[in-house]
Amino acid sequence: MTNAFRPAPISETTPTQASEMLSEKLVEKPPGTVTPHQRRRARRYFTLSFFFFLVMALWLLTNYVLPDPNKADLSARPAPAPTLIMTNWQDITPMHRRSRTATLKKSDSLAALLAREGIEPVAADAALDTLQEVFDARRLKPGQIVRIFTEWSQDADPDTDVGRFAGFDLIPSPRQRIILRRTGHLTFDIVDQNRPLSDRFFVADALITSSVYEAARASGMAPSLVVDMIRLFSFNIDFQRDIREGDQLEVLYSRRFDGRNQLAEEGDILYAALTNRGKRYTYWRLEHKDGSAAFYDETGKSVQRLLMKTPVDGARLSSRFGMRRHPILGYTRLHRGLDFAAPTGTPIYAAGTGTVANVSRSREYGRFVKIQHSNGYETVYAHLSRFARGLKSNATVRQGQIIGFVGMSGLATGPHLHYEVLHYGKPVNPRTLDLPPGRQLDAAGMTALNASIAVAQKRMRSLATRDNTLRSLPRR
């Protein structure tokens, strides 16, 4: 037989292999069955997909939904202020409303003002009762402006029909506004509103030709600030004999304005300098941690002394300390103090902090006040027209506090203040007193003072470079 017809060899299979092949054929899995390997792979894919979509969701939320504080868009339009209107006012029927102003007169009351303006007594009493909840109308001073409102229904003619009293508003203090509005027959609502004020700074730079007062007023300073400035320099300068024509004055001060850009009140003096006879006196304001404020020179010495040299503003020295002939009694004797001629009613200030020893009247001194100070000093103020309200013996007074008013009670030929200084009972000349400064700053105080000086100097430079001149508001 040839090779072409020889059969292919049959591979030999062991019994074990044959058994395994037979078992695989017999245990063949049905279609759709998932193996453990496929199940693990699907679980892994699901977990990775879940975390991927979670990260994408957080990214979309952060960049497109939630605002980014570091990339906030700033708008030129200011945020709306919180409403100052009572919520129930929005439910009141709309009315025509008009206002007029009235001014509180001397020895006047708010009730008398409303009656004078024709407000019916019942409505006025109801309004005043509501006002009493937040403010005592007796605290109002003469000159207080009150804006009174009248309202009409929508179908009425305000020019011909009689309206009803709708309330009033007033500003009793620079930072307070009170609004009283009618809400019903005899019912009123009241709002006690805080008026935010902002400080603005001004510089007065003047050459003295007649007096410090006139020079400061011509530079735009208000009378109250001028008085504070004069009192500041009065510890070291005698304005009766030391001021000369050609002296230089420079003051940095503030004024406070409301939201309508209207002047609400005078602020504070931050820096004051006076060049007198070639010598420059420079004082800086420093606010202490307890809220008080005082003035110091560059070395940290307090401007304030134990006693002021002149306890009255704008007065003329009419009689000196020493021997003289009494104008009424007619004989020569020691004049124990100084006489300052001033108009009747001019305020008199306590020359220093102390305790009131006597508030009385005598034949020679008329109405007089005696104050005890530290270090054995006493001061006497005589010929007063009247005492300050509430001034009593044993009361504590602070330096610069009003204690009375110039007059000519007792033995006097004209209105003036007789001012005495006693040291352990012995009269001394007030003009020759050389008292030490009231306070010397420590290291921490000097650090705070230098910081205040730097801020004030920066403001001075800013005001000076705006138009290359030092300017203030027009004289008022």
C-alpha cells in the first residue's frame, strides 16, 4: 500500500484529558451569564464614573452657581440702606402732604408752638404723648426748627380744602432725627433715627492784623472753635498784652456733614500753631484710650496748666494787680486781682479743676464764686450778674466750665470780672504765675502722639496741594 492511502495518525489522549474535555462540554454556561471577572470590571468602571461626575458637578457649582468673593463684581451703585419707615406706614392710604417749618422761641414749649401753628389740641396732645416715649420735649432749646406736616385725601384740593395735622419731624441733636407720623384718627407712630455724619477737614491760615478772634473768623472758623482755640493758647499767652500785628495763626480743624452734604455740627481742633513775637507755639490733639482728649507739644508736655491766665473770653484788662485808689471807696489799698471789662452776660470759666468752696454774695464783691484747687491754690470770681445754673457749694467743676456771667453787682462802676488767685491764702498776681504742665506723656503716649502728628501733617499737605493754597469755608 502506498503512502497516499496511508491514514493520518491518531493523537493519543490520556484518560484525564478526555474527562476534562467532556466535563467542559457538559457544564457549558448559558447565554447572558456574567462572569466574576466581568462583574469586578463593571464595578470599577461605575466607581470611576461616579467620582468623575461628582468632581465635574462641584466644579460647575463653584464656577457658575456660587459667587466667588475674591472675584466679586463691584457696582458703582451703593447698596440700599435699610428702610427707616415703619412697615405699617406702607398700608396707610396715600394722601396729599405738605410741610411748613416753625421755630421754637425763647421761653417757648413744643406744645405752645403747635398751638400757635393752629394744631387742634386733641391731636397735639396725642402727638406729644407719642413723642414722650423716646424724647423729652423739655430738652428742646430756643431756635429749634420743627417741620410740621399737613395731609389731605386724594380727592381733596390742598389749595382750598382744610387738611388735618399729619405729624412733624425735628433734629434735636446733630446725630438724631425724630419723625412722628399720623397713622389713624388720633394715633401716631414715631421713629428715632440715627443720623450718620462724616468728618471733613479744613485749614485756617491767617495773618493777625487786629485780633486773633477776627483773624480766625476771617479764615472761616466758627465762633465756637475760635473760642476753643483762644482757650487753648491762653495757658501760655496773655492775649491782652502779648499779641502783636503780624503774628501768624494756623489751625487744622474738622466739620461734620450729614448725608445731604449739609453742615451738621462743628468738629474738633486737631492742630493749632501761633507764631507770637517770633516764638512758635505748636499744639497737637491726642485722644486717650478712655475717650478723653488733650493737647500736647512735640515733646509730650500737656498744654493745660493748673490754672488759666484769662478765665473770660474777649475781655479787656481794665485794672492790674497791686496798690491802687479804689474808684468808689476813695482810698488806696491792695487790688488783690485783675479786672477784665466785658459786656454783661459774658460767660466766665473756671480757671482750673477744683471744688466750689463758696457761691455767695457780699457788699463789696456782689455775687462771687470761690473755687479750691490742688497745690494750695484758690480762685475768686466777683461782681457776677448771675451764677451758672446748678452751681452749688461742694460741687466739682472742671477747667473751662461756665460758672457764671459778667455783671456789676457789689461795688463796681461798670460790668467786669474781678479775678483773684490765692496761694495758701495769700493773693498772687495771676499774670506772673508760672505753673508746670499738667501732664507729661510716657513712651507709649509719645508713640501715640507721633502717630497723631503724622496723620495731621498728611492732612495738612493734602489740603495745601489741592489748589496750592490753604483754604477753609467762607465765614459764616
